[in-house]
Amino acid sequence: MTQHHRSKVGGLARYWLPPLAWMGIIYYLSAQSTLPSPPGPLLNTLLKKGAHFGVYAGLAFWWWRALCSARRTSPERLSNGAVLVLAFILTVLYAASDEFHQSFTPSRHPSPWDVLIDAAGAAAALGLLRWQRK
């Protein structure tokens, strides 16, 4: 294996494995019929919705990072804005597919509100990245 080939494989693993692994963790958690819940409905709702926001903010970050690495090595250079939009779209599409996946899990149900919260988390993370880079 040449040095260039090893470097390319290492880059793929370093940049593309995190969002894929993150999606795997989300998929695994969504496949659970029950998840631990704190006492009290208000705290339970706040923590679950906060988790949605944070987990999908993380996924948007991982997609942004992977897409930035691809942009550096691609002859068809994407603009910074295009990378942000693409990271957002990939994250929201996965959020919607995850809610659909939950419809097949006993005692779980899909919620369009959760997709909106996931999208808000993605938008917040990507907005912070955009602001930080200006």
C-alpha cells in the first residue's frame, strides 16, 4: 500500500467514520422500546427534547467536518455555504428517517415535532460554526 493510499484511507476513517458511527448510535437508541427516564413528566420531556437537540447538533457538526474534508480534496470545490446547507440537509433527512424507524419499534412513535427539534439543533450547531468562521 502506498503512502498516498494509506493517507487517503486514514482520511476517510478520520472524517467519514464519526458521522456514520454517530448515526449508528442514534439508530441503536431508536430501536430500544424504552429508555431511562427521570422522574416527573416535565423533567422527562425537557431532557428528551434537549437530547434530541444536542444529538442532532452533534450529527450536523460531524457531517460538516466530513464535508469540509471532502471539499479540500475535491476538484469541484463546494463553497462554505454549500457545505453548511448539505450538512443540514443530511442531518434533517436522517432525523426524519429515524422517526420513521421508530414507527417500527414497540412502544415508540414517530413525531414530526422531534424532527423540528432535531433540525433546530442542526441549525444551531451549523450557525455557530458559520459565526465562528467569520
